[in-house]
Amino acid sequence: MNRTATVGLANRIFRSLHFLPVQRTGNITSLNTYRPLTDSFGRVHTNLRVSVTDRCNLRCFYCMPAENVQFLPRKELLSFEEITRFVECMVRRCGLTKVRLTGGEPLVRHDLHRLISQLGSIVNLRQIALTTNGVLLGQQAQQLFDAGLRHINISLDTLDREKFKQYTRRDNLDKVLAGIEVARQVGFPSIKLNAVAIQGMTEEDLISLGQFARDTGIEVRFIEYMPLDADQSWEREKVLYAAKMIRILSDGLCQLQPVEKRQKNAPAQSYEFIDGRGKIGFISSVSHPFCTQCNRFRLTAEGKIRNCLFSHEETDIRELLRQETAEDQLIDRVMQSVSAKKEGHEINTASFLQPERPMYSIGG
Ligand code: SAM
Ligand code: SF4
């Protein structure tokens, strides 16, 4: 075997062991240290949420303003190549294993399947997932699957057309339902539904969504309403807590029982109906924050690192990506953000201050 082939083989072995990553700089091959993204509380960050756009084709009242939304100019968005370069570096040098694409609505970003393919070629990136409102899923599901996507979360708060219009300010329920059906037919092995749980609103949708979970086998997950709405009208009294939802579903459909968590840092606690038909998840970000187990960080559409949804600080990496800066400088910048991560989101403290950026603009 000649020298180049030997170095190539060594590179592949080291990278697949995820042990001592190797970077090629010009024609010099240098060994780079492995730098896990550990914060000051010992949490290791292996899970990245990437927002690909802040644009959206819905206007959910708990997320976006009704009108006059100021979107980022297109030139400010990271390109697919910039996102891929960043993710590849994080995987190889920092042990990132999972990426979720989100937004805004990720499927309004032209040719999203190209990004999925690019990410799919990154060695040791174990999972690529997508969160979508499902409106464009019918058109794109096959293309996304062919590009390598396997995990989809679809957001749907109600099965009632009038309520859907009221919640999202758009008349698109049929498209979302069709999108879910196409995704099932295409054969995605992991499809979940997400619904925001709001007191005085979601109670009426619980039974029909629970029944949907039982009929389709798709897990429906209820996310406690968080203070990330554009109108800043969140109030604690508006949060519908998991405990109450479990009572309503158990009384109205069938007794729910908790399922043992397979991953300790999964935010959702799953329950199953005791007759074995259907699963429901609860993401109790307000009543039972999972901050102590949090392994997530975020990249906004315009290239800012956020160490928490509720953070008030961001760290810009776009210019570093555009200048093709040395990797260690990029990692230093990410570490700077991760190191500053607080112990928890503090929603339940008197000093809590809602972040200025609402959910759609951060990337939920
Ligand atoms: N547009 C896509 C969608 O709706 O799935 C992806 C982005 S959206 C911001 C991601 C998730 O955040 C959705 O499941 C949405 O329901 C959830 N979300 C938005 N605002 C929220 C809030 N104030 N509290 C809790 N969840 C929220
Ligand atoms: Fe758009 Fe998703 Fe926000 Fe609804 S929750 S407005 S679909 S970004």
C-alpha cells in the first residue's frame, strides 16, 4: 500500500472510532485533538438544532406575530455548504451525533433535500431529523426520504379545521393531513406528531389527537406551552400541564402508563395506553424541566450559536464560516457559548425574562 492510501485508511479508522480525529490542511495531514462540548455543569453537547430559515407558511399564534413579520434577508442565511462544513467539524472534532433541521418552516427553504444529502455523507453523524409543520410534506416527502432522511416530527395541534385556522391563521389542515399520509406511505420509520399544550385550548383536542395516535400508531407528543411567543403574552396559567393531560386521556380513552426512557436526555416522557394501542409523549419543559440532562445547542439561520432556547446571548460564527477560518478558532467560539450555558432555563423563577427572539426566529 502506498503512503497516501495508508494515510487515507488510517484517517477512516480513526474517524470511525471517533477517537482521534484527523484534519487535512492543504497537503499536510495534522492530528487534531478531540474537543467534546462540555459545559461547566458537566453536560456534554452532542445534539444540534439547525434552523434553516425564519420564514414560515403558517402564523401559529404561540410562535409568530399575525402580520408584518421582518424576515432575515436571504444573503444573511447560512448556505447549505456553510451548514455542512460546520456540522462536519462538530461531528469529527467535538463528538456531535445528532442534527435536527428546523425553522421557521424548514420545507420552505428551497431544495432542502440537498442539505439532507450533504449531511448524510458526514461520517459518524448518527441521526438527521426534521421538524416541520407538514404543509409541504406531501410534495417533498419522497425527495427527503430519497436524500436519506428517516426521522420526522410533524407539528399538529388539532384535527378540527376551524381550530386549525384559528391556531395557525391559515386554512391548511388538509395539506398537513395529506402530508402525514404521504410520509407514512413513503415509509419513514420514525414519524411523531407534536402539539403545543395550552390551557383552555388543547383540552378539547386531546381526545381526538389521542385517538389519532391509537388509530395510526404514530406517537403524539404534547409540549407544554413555553414563553417564546412573538406577542409575549405567555402566562403560567396558560400552560396545560402533563399531569392534567394524562388524567383527561386516561379518563376519556384508556389508562396511560409510563414507558421506561431509553435515552436519559430525551426531553419527552412517553406513556402507552395499557391496552397496548397507542403512545403519547409529554414534553414538560415548564412543569418538569429537563435542563440537567440537556445535551442540545442551536445554530440559528443566520449563523448564531445559542446554548439554550431561553438564552439572552448568542455567539456569531457566520463570519468564521465564510472566511474558512481554522477549525480550532471555530470550536473555540462554540466552546465559549457552551461554557457560558446556565444550569437551567429559569422559567420558574421570579427573575425570568422572556428572550427577545420568539420561537420561529430562534429555531424551535
Ligand atoms: N415550523 C416547524 C413546525 O412547526 O414544526 C418547525 C419550527 S417550530 C418553531 C418547532 C416546534 O416548536 C413546533 O412543534 C411548535 O409547535 C413548537 N413551538 C412553537 N412555539 C412554541 C411555544 N411557544 N411553546 C411550545 N412549543 C412551541
Ligand atoms: Fe411556523 Fe412552526 Fe412557528 Fe407554526 S410553530 S408559526 S409552523 S415556525
